[in-house]
Amino acid sequence: MVVKVSNLVKRYGDLIALDHLSFSIKEGEIFGLLGPNGSGKTTAINCILALLKYDKGEIEVFGEPMTPESYHIKQDIGIVMQNVAVYNELTVYENIDYFCGLYIKDKALKKKYVEEAIEFVDLGEYRNFRPKKLSGGLLRRLNIACGIAHKPKLIILDEPTVAVDPQSRNRILEGIKELNSNGATVIYTSHYMEEVEQICSRIMIIDKGKAIATGTKEELKAMISLGEKITVESYDVSEQQLARLRELPNIVSVEYNEPLIVIKSSKGKNNLENVLEFIKKENIQFGKIYSELPTLNDVFLEITGKELRD
Amino acid sequence: MFVHIFANRLRCLLRDRETMFWTFMFPLALALFFYMSLSNVGKGEAFQEIDVAVVNDSWYQENQFFRTALEEASRGDDRLFNLTLATGEEARKLLDDGKIKGYIIAGDPPQLIVNESGIYQSIIKSFLDNYTQTFRAVEKVLENDPRIYQEVFDSLGNRKNYVKEAPAAGGKPDNLVYYFYTLIAMACMYGSFFGMREATDIQADITPLAARINIAPVHKLKAFLSSTCAALLIHLSEMMILLAFIRYVLNIDFGPRAGYVLLTTVIGSITGVFFGAFVSAVVKKSEGIKVGILIGVTMIGSCLAGMMYIDMKYIILSKNLPFLYWTNPVNLLSDAFYCLYYFDNLNRYALNIGALSCITVLFCALTYLFIRRRKYASL
Ligand SMILES: Nc1ncnc2c1ncn2[C@@H]1O[C@H](COP(=O)(O)OP(=O)(O)OP(=O)(O)O)[C@@H](O)[C@H]1O
Ligand SMILES: [Mg+2]
């Protein structure tokens, strides 16, 4: 086990930020920590890093208890924190060099690593810029480079792609996969379910400090009853028609927010076909019509009764 | 690791405009300002007699004791006053025409009329105050032993030495130099800006950057000390430049004990840096408030040490506020410089440096207690 967290409890005064949280991460995984704002992702990370005191529980990293003095463990951890942590007086290059130098003593090796990190986040043309002159997204990319330059065995990224544009985001996500395939274990925290779905080999969904589901994305989606979501655009549908629609086999719910009819069906065959046939038979005028497979948002919605993103 | 952190810290701090302003540009500018506005005062104070008038009324004529005192002070080559006898109206006119700095109306206590306040006026005033004090003190003795008259006159005449005393340590007599001492002391204390940054950047609950350093495989106190060394080096260099500027550009003589002056500056710089670290570690408020505290404490300290008004420190002593005297680093520092300049004997210097060292050790210890925390309850 690279990381093993058991029964972690963390309180801020009366607020229980982590409520008996347990999980373990195996070597080579990209472990996604998915949860809405305030669900306790950052708190969990900070506990693992031995920055935060916690009330109860055990944390092991690389098979050893993690303490603030576990320097040999810290040596192998790369961290990209949610809040950008770089020196405003140092340039892009100097910042990466500084953080890398805290881990890597050999000068030539350090230089090579710094160049690779700059390449990784594609900041080559900004290498002599100070952080104040970087845009929000560029700054995030610098933050990532500072965290991963020393090629750690365990990489922890806490919402690293906030404010990063789609192309760069894709590049970063692909980069993380590459780091992973070169042997790094990754903990990836986000409230973007698409990102988590795209790269994570295993996902833990947390809400209010509790783990509500853990598994691969297929496993998670299999946990819920929702099989398919069909959306029909129509301005002309009566209450009676909606009621009859609900009677169809496998249909779990039908909601109408003009002009969209959202039909959720449980797992089963021919759901879309049945709906199409019904619309034809009832002679309902419609515009677009499309069907989606469940997302992690639907998983979250079904378990907690609320949307992952508001 | 030390070199890596130290070198990067040097780079960071040298590029930190705000800190460089307060610790470097501000004291230099203030030194220049002091020089321009005070240098005339210093010269006048030491070598020029003061034009005064006294109202020649019956009180003056009858009060032989006062009259003799004033005449004594206006006699000889190294006299304090150029004294004119005048009627009340004449005196007023002389004052309005700028022929005299002020005029005295004899009485108990004697009154001083001036149009403006300045160093000359202060000297007349302190002469009169001295007279009143001495007079009161010996009045009763006099009743019993009239022979003491002559001694008292002599002593009053000697009061000239409050402006013309010759320092035993061999420096030239000059109050101006004391203003520069308070300035150097203040600049030492502005080292606190560096200390504040150091302590801030190592406490994970204050900045994300500090949290980041706490996660790196570096011993926290080693990281703190490495970067504090960089801060001390920069601040000491700044202080050396300030000393050189005052000594060689402004031509202010610090007296013969250059080595001790440097030593005192080094200790002062360490005090300043750790004062800032202490404030940052102990005060759990925003950075703005901390900066406010640093500037506020240093300014009030400088003021109490006599930066704006030399006699301030004596007022504090005479009002029995030794606490304010001995806990004010600016005062201890400037008084240490003063001792080096004026006194042959270094006892008082040693006392000052002793107190200063105690304060510094206290700052260090408290800073250590607060920043050594391994984990935080909240970030
Ligand atoms: N220093 C603190 N003091 C008190 N409460 C805190 C503190 N830090 C976090 N919390 C609370 O703990 C809970 C978990 O916060 P945390 O930052 O771990 O959430 P998160 O999942 O990282 O959210 P986000 O997606 O916004 O980053 C929240 O309810 C938050 O309000
Ligand atoms: Mg967070």
C-alpha cells in the first residue's frame, strides 16, 4: 500500500470535516478523490501530509506511519497544493529550481529535471517571468511544475487544473497519465467529474467528510439503478401524456421543465426505442432528442440526493 | 541544503521592494533629512552665545542671587549669554525685531518670553530651570550658612557645560550625533521586516508557501535558520552602508571606538530581525496589522529614545519609568552608542548591551516556541 488511511476523524470546532474516513491506495494507481466544495478533500490531503492535527485515526505512507519528521517519506512525495505556493520574487525557472532543489542535491540532475518540468507544463516561453506577470492558468501550471519536478513516487494533486484552459488541461491530464505510466502513484483531487473519469483508475466519492462510494468508474456506475437518461426537447406535451410515459417499462422518473423532458430509465434493453415509439404514437412534436449513459454526477445524485455541482 | 535555501533567500529578499524600502532606503533618506535640518543647530549650539534680554525691574535689582547667576553666565569668553538689560517694552521690541532669542522676567520662578521654540530657547529655558532647582535646593542651607553663596554662583556659571561639556571619551561635543544614534538604532529595529518575513514563511497556518515548505523533506528549524541567515546578512550589509553613509558622506564623527560601534550595530541588527520574527510568530493577525505593529513599536521606541527630542529619555528616567527605559531596544541601542562616544568608562555601555541581549534572547526563545510546532490544528 502506498497510502493507507483508517478511520480518520478531523474536527474544526463543532464541524466534522472528516468522518471516519478510510481508504487505501495501491502502487501504480491514479486515485481520484471526488467531492463537492467543502467535502473534506483538502483536509484529507493535509492530514496525509502530516500538516494537520487530526482527532482520530491512522495514516501510513509507504507502509510507515506518517509524521512531520518523516523526511525520507516526504522525499518521495510531490505535492501540488490547492492554493498556489510560489515565490513572487523568483522567476518561473527559479521557482521550479528552488523547489526541485529541496529534494534533489545533484546539480546536473536538478537542472535536467527543471527543464523537463518546464516542458511538462509548457512554460518555456515564460521561464523568466515572475509569478505576478502570469495569468491565473499559467500560474497554476507553474504550481504543478514546482510540485512534480523532482519525479516523486507519490504525486498528490489538489484541484490542480482550476482556471486552466481546456487544451492545457488536457495536456496536463495526459502528462499525469504519463507520470503514472512511468511508475508514479497519483492522488488526484477534483470536483470535475469529467477529469476524474478521464484519468483515474479508481475513484472515491466523498461528501461531508464521509466516503460514500469507492471503485472504478464502471463499478460506481453499476452501483446505481439509473441505466440511461433520455432528454427530449418539446413545447407541446400534456400532463396525461407524461403520465402515460411514466407507465412505460423500466422508466424510473419523468420530469418536464419546458422545453426539456428528462426521462430516466433503469438498466435494461430498448429504453430509447420504447420512448421513441411512444412519442411517435402520441404524435408529440419534438426538436432534439438524445440519450446519455449515467455520469458520476448521477452516481452522486442518486446516493446523496443532490447534485455534485450546483 | 543550507546553501540552496540561503542563496535563494538572498535573491528573494533583495527583490522584495517593500522590505528593502523600509530597511534600507528609508533610514538613508532619514539620515539625509536629519543632516540637512539639524546640522546648523548642532554648530550653533556649540559655539555661539545666545542673545537674551532681562527686564530690569525692581525684582531683578533686589534679587541679588538671581542677578549674579545671570551675570556669571554672561561673562567671559566661553559665556552662554549676551545679556542686555531692558525695560519690558524694550525687551518686547528687541524680541519682535529678532535681535534676541528671548527675554527673561525675573520672579519666582523666573519667566521666559519667546516668539518661537528652538534649540536656543530650550537652552535659556534649561538654564532658568536649573537656576530654580538649584535655588530651591540650597535656599534652606543658605539660611544657615551664607558662605555657600560663592559656590552656588560658580556652579550656576558652570551650567554652561550642558552645551559645552567635553566628552571624556574624546569625541567632539555635539548633540547632533545623538540624533544619528537614534536613527541607527531605529534602522536596526527595522530589521524586524526581515524577521517577520522569515517567521511568516515558515508557519504553515499563515501562508500556503510555508505549508509547502513544511511538506518538503527539510528540517523546519534548519530551513528557518538558513533563510534567517540570509536576512541577517542583508540587513547587516544595509546597516554597514548606512554607517558608512553617515560617517563618510555626511561626515558625522562617531568618536574613536569604531570597533564597538560595529559590534553594537551587529547586536542591534540581530535584535531587530528577531523582534520581527517574534511579532510574526506571536501575533495571530493579518500581515497588515503585523507591519503596523513593527512600524508603530519602532517609531514610538525611537521617539521615547529621543529621536525627535533629545531630553525625552531623561524625562522618562526622571518620571521613574525605568521599565520604558530598559525595555526599549531603540533606547538601549542609542544609549549604547552615546556611551561609546561620551564616556571613558564602559560600564553603562555594558549595561545597555546586557539588557539588549536579554531582550534578544527572549525574542529568539519565544519565536522558537511558537514556530517549532510540528502540526497545525487548522490551516
Ligand atoms: N481552517 C479551517 N477552519 C475551520 N473550518 C475549516 C477550515 N478548513 C476547512 N474547513 C471546513 O472543513 C470542511 C472541509 O474543507 P476542505 O477544504 O477540506 O474541503 P474541500 O473538499 O477541499 O473543498 P474545495 O473543493 O472547496 O477545495 C469545509 O466545511 C470547510 O468549511
Ligand atoms: Mg480543497
